Amino acid sequence: MKKEVLRAILVLSVLVGLAAISIGAPYGPDSITKVKSERKTTFDGGVKQVDAQAGNVTQLLINTTILTDRWQGYYGNISGKITLDDANGYTLYDWSSEDLDFVGKIYAANSSVGDWSDVVCLNLTSDGTGTDGGSLLNVTKLEEAYGMNPSDSDGIDETFTGTLDITVGSTTLYQCPATHLYVNNQSQNLHWNETLLTENNTQTVIFATKTEQNVNGFNNNTWDFQLIVGENGDDSSTTTYYFYIELA
């Protein structure tokens, strides 16, 4: 069964303590709760009429909407607390907050990330061997994994059309493939940026997004994050993504 694409809300309950701050690399949240998951189901715009007149040759422009079979969307909020814990998890004191002022990044990887120091920008034009200084993954390998054709309008390089820098742990990665998700149902390039990364020695794909503060998301509501990940809708199986968070 195809996975829901348009909207999937995740509420990330985050325990941010001194140990987490000192990690210096992305780490797993305490819990993720799926609030709801939905997709567009109405595509019939109704029958349209065109008059025919003998002798005429008429040009028509027909517009329609097709649901993507290649992407899953996530969006949501982050809640949690700042805590002062010992090594056994006992709390000396904590500062609870319904709206944690979390500034950082969220990562969704298609496999568990073993070494964040080996994470690099996914080089879409690499030869895929690593000998040219690029990543072991490239656009061809990635689109094959997600069932995409090079001519697809919703392919990898048709989606990640720009470049952005991102800092992962203590390392800044430059000019990674990037895109911006929508604000108020419209495209834009100021907020909700997302970059495409990989753990190079394992070919793990990592979709990374920066969190926002009091910025409208795609549906006129404010969220802490918006994210899209690749998914092969032609395959009856689903893809498991591993979520990590990181303080700025």
C-alpha cells in the first residue's frame, strides 16, 4: 500500500540535557508520536465542456493534478524540556516547556547513521565510485532506488534544484543539493530549507531540514519543521526512516 504523501504530523518529544548538548553530533529523540496521516483523495474537477465547430482547429491547454508516488511529507512541532541529569538519568532539576525554543536541525535517514563525521553532501553528479572526490551515491543511483525515471518531473534533481550550506556537528558542508518547502501553499526561498546528505561509506541517504521559529508552514499554520523524504510508491513495502535531532 502506498504511503501517505501530503501530510503526516510528527510531534517530537525532546529531552535536551547537558549530555545531549555535549554530544556535538545529531542524536535520537526520546519519542515520536504520529498524530495523523492523510493524503489528497479528490482529483475529479468535474466534466469540462468544449464546443466543436466544423472547420475549426482548436488548441487546448488542459491542467490537472497528479499525486506524487515518489515522496513522503512530514511536518510538526517539537516539545520537551531542559534537564540536569546524572549518568543514570536521575533528574536534579528540569525546566519544562510546552514550546521548547529549539533551534537546530532534524535529520531523516533511510538507515541508522553510524558515523556522523563521515556525512557529506550527496554529490548528484558524482561518478558513484568515490574516486572523483564525490559521494558513492549520485542522482542515477538514488532515482533508481526510489523507482524514479530520469525524465520524471518529481525526480531528485527536479526537486533539489538549489544548493545550501549546512553544519553537521562541528563540520560545515558546502553547496549541498537543496530545496525550500512551501509557505502558505506557495513556493518561496527564504524558509524551510532542506538539504540532501549521505553517510558516504554506507551510502545512507539523509534528508536534513532546519527548524523554524514562528514561521508559517505550507498550510497557513506555524510549525517547527517541514520535511520531505524519498519513497517508492510502486513498491508495496514501506521505507523506514531514522530520525535524529541536533542543537544549532
